[in-house]
Amino acid sequence: MSANKGKFLAAFMVGLLTLYAFVFFAKGGLFISKHEGDTLHLLQMLLRMGQGDWPHLDFVTPIGVLAFAPISVFLEAGLGVGHAIHAGQLLVAIVFCPLAWWVAKTRYEGWWAYLFAATILIFAVALVYGEGDDSVSISMHYNRWAWAAAFLAITAATLPARDQASSRMDGFVIGLAMAVMAMIKVTYFAAFFIPVLVALFARGAGRTALWALVTGILMAALVTLWVGTPLIWLAYLRDLLNVAASDVRPQPGRDFGYVVSAPAYLGGSLIAVLSVIFLRQAGRMTEGMVLLLLLPGFFYVTFQNFGNDPQWLWLLGLLLVALRPTGPVFNGFGWDVQKAISLAAVAAFAFAIPSFLNLAASPFRHLATDVEKYVPLMPGSGVHEDLQTYAPRAARVDVRRAFDGPDTLFAGLYDDEARKDTNVIFQGRDFDYCTLELGMVVWFRAVSEDIANWSGGGKALFSADLLSSYWLYADLTPLKGGAPWYYGDLSGIENADYLLVPNCPLSADTRKKILDEVSGQDWIDQVVEARRTPYYTLYSLPGEKPKRVDPPAGDDESDEVDAY
């Protein structure tokens, strides 16, 4: 790509970023239409960081610090959380901008370079996690950021430079992208580290690998200096091991085999395998081998992410376009492999385009939102009222209850085994199946205010549920060492004043797991019921909880889905 074309590409990227910035800030806030629970999960961590807490050191999460830091810096600067999220996403796009420019400039020709660069920026600033659902949601923003980093590292490592090769610059891009993956969501780093390393050594790019290693180490050192202690890495590892060892399901969606071979995914899987074959038949032996090594990682990350959206298919199409032979190449069957690779790229794009267009269009869909239909996610929070949610979802409180049981018309057919994963007896009291289906904002606000008024405020709660967002809505204290989202451990319960048991939790099986684990503790005889209402029960917890034991054996794995 000529110098002028490089300038045109840079101007295009700056123009696209400017357009997205205008679209974001012209709206006056962030207006989400779903996933309030995931948003509250994010808010807990952002606001705790604003109070001086750090992920892993002060609260439990398997998500890395760079998933929150770009937003947190703007919160500390005084922006409301809605505007801070917009600004944080733009900051990530700005950081990715020179990396995307370099990779697009050196690996692609023509308008394909513009498409690759736009892809990275779109993944950074989108306002939906993917799929084809035309909603606005900030849920799992870190997955998009990690995909953008993965696209950069994989492309720079797999594709040879067309011109202006620089092992130093390539190494910087790859090392920074891999470090970003590790410090956002380590799943991506683990899935793609080996294929990227093999790609570099297979094409003789040892110097690039060395520069990548140096960049990664420097990035880790800078983060350590920023946090102020190397213990952040041990705490991060502890949180990851906590999730891995948990009996809560380790993935938030379909099984691994499903995301590889189910009807909705099989076409993309077959295209990927055929692409490996066609590349090797076209003489791209190294690239075909690297793609083969990448496939397990593509499948695993898709399996592990909520929605199971195979966003790697868009990258596959871009890689195939760059790797097509310049002229006809015929295999042993007489097929023109150049055309076969082109068709495979078209198929990959066809499978991926609904999700990609949804990502690209989401900021403009947000701009068209009718704000009259929205209310603050945290009413009365002042500057943070710029984060709003769809009013009917915030105003209604809907629950799902069991309609069977011993005292119903269906008593003769009732089977205790059918409810064994959700019904629980705690402190001699039966908690039957009931879940909160809609109205999280109303629930958290009303319950937290009720508890604060009764207790006098300043109390820390351990919630027997997925989320523990009560302190966002009233004079309650964040739980030191707690987990904003339940990951299968009693994290922080030693610092809690009360155990809160909702009658209708977000997840009935999570409530059962927690109460079963609490029942197995040595200090269970010191747990005393302090307050019972038609909506929740509070139990006083002892000041010292010297020993924790494993939960009772025999519990089945939960079917609850989390946003990890």
C-alpha cells in the first residue's frame, strides 16, 4: 500500500471514529433495552473501582482489569456512567486504531484494508454483544474488545506482510493484542496463544515473536505498577481457579459439541475445515496448518461466550480473501482452488454478516431510540442517571412460580425429584421454586431501601442469588471480598452482616447451591433469622466464621446461564 493509500486509510479510520463519537454523545446518555442484570454487574465493579477497590484484590471476578479500566478512568473524571461507557469504548477504539491501521495497511489491498480496519473499530464501539437481536445492550462488552484484539494478533501472525515488513512493529501489535486478551478475558489468550506462536515460528518470524514477548512483559509490568502490587496476578489466578473449580456450569450457553455440529453451526464448521484443505492444496501449507490449529480455539471461545455467536467466521472470511492465489491453481480433482477459496470466503461472510451488521448498526439504532420510553437504571443517582433502561422492563415485577406441589390439584402426580435442583430447606424452612423474571430495577431498589431503613444503613449483605447489587440503591455497604456475580463460592461472606435470601431470586438453583453450602459450615448454628418479609428473609451472620467446608455432595450442576 502506497504512502498516500496509508494516509487515506488513516483518514477513513479517523472519520469513522468521529462519526461514532458524534452518534454516542448526541444522545445524551446510554439507553439500554435489555440485560439490566449484566449492566448492574458491570456497574458494581465500575463504581467499586471508583471507590478505590481493585478487581481480584477487593472483589472476585474472572474478568481482567482492562475490561473495566477504560470506562473507570472517565468515571473518576466525573462523567456519568452512561457517558463514561461511551467514552471508554471510544478510548479502546483509539488504542486499537494504530494497530488496526498497521495490520490493514501491511496485510490487505484495496478496500479490504478499509473493511478490516472498520471491523476492529466496530467491535470496539458496538452497543450489542452480537447475534441478530436488534436491541441495545452493553452486556459482555469485554467479549467484543477481546475479539478485536484476537483479530489483530491472529491476522498479524498468520498473514505475511505484503510490503513494509517490520518485525518490531508486528511484534508490538501481536504482543500488545495478546496482553490485552490476557488482561480482559484470559479465555481468548489461552485459546489463541499457541496458534499465534506456531504461526510466527512456522514462517520464520522469530524476531517478531521476541518483540511480542518483550511487549507483553512490558505491558504486564505497567499494569503491575499501575495497580501497585504484583499480588494482582496471584489474585487474578485465584479468581480464575475459583470459577474453573466451581460446580456452576463453566459455560453460559450450549455444550461444546453443539456449537461445533448443531444445524445452526455446522455450515460454518464445515467451511472452516474445507478452508484448511483448500489453503494447503493452494500451496499455503503454513497458513492452512495455522488455521487448523485456530479452529479448536474458535470453537472453544464461541462455546464459552453467552449467545454462542461464532464471530470468528468474519475473521475467517478476511483471512481467506488475503490468502487467495493470484491465479488459477488446480488440485488433484481438477478444481480451481482459487475459486474454491473465494467461495469459502463468501460463505464465511454470509454466515457472519447478520451478527457483524448488527454490531455495526447498533450505535445508530441507539441514536434513534425514543428516550421518552426510558427511565434511569439508578434513580436518584445524580450524574449516573444518564444510564437508562426501557421503562416497561423497569416498572413491572413479574415472577415465575411453581404451580404444582403437595397442596395442589396436582399433588397425586407431584414428584420431588423434579424440583430437587431448586427447592431447598434452610434453617428448617422450605423455599419453593420461584424466580424473578422481570423488574430487577424495582426489586433491587425497593428491597435495598427496605433493608437500609430497617437496619439503619451501612450493612453489608451476602445475597443467596446470582447478583448482589443492593448497595447501588440504598445506604448499604459493598461486600469486601465479595463477587458481584455468583461464581460458585461463598466469596466475602466472612465480611457480611446479613445473609439475604430472596423468596423469588433471579436463579432458584443458585439460591439452593448457596444455602446448601452455608448449611455445611461449622458456624451454621450461629446463623439466626433476623427479619422475614413476604419478599425476602434476612439472617444475622456471626462476626467470625473460622472455617469453610465443601458443600454437601450430590448437588447437580446448575443450568443457570451467566454472562461470563
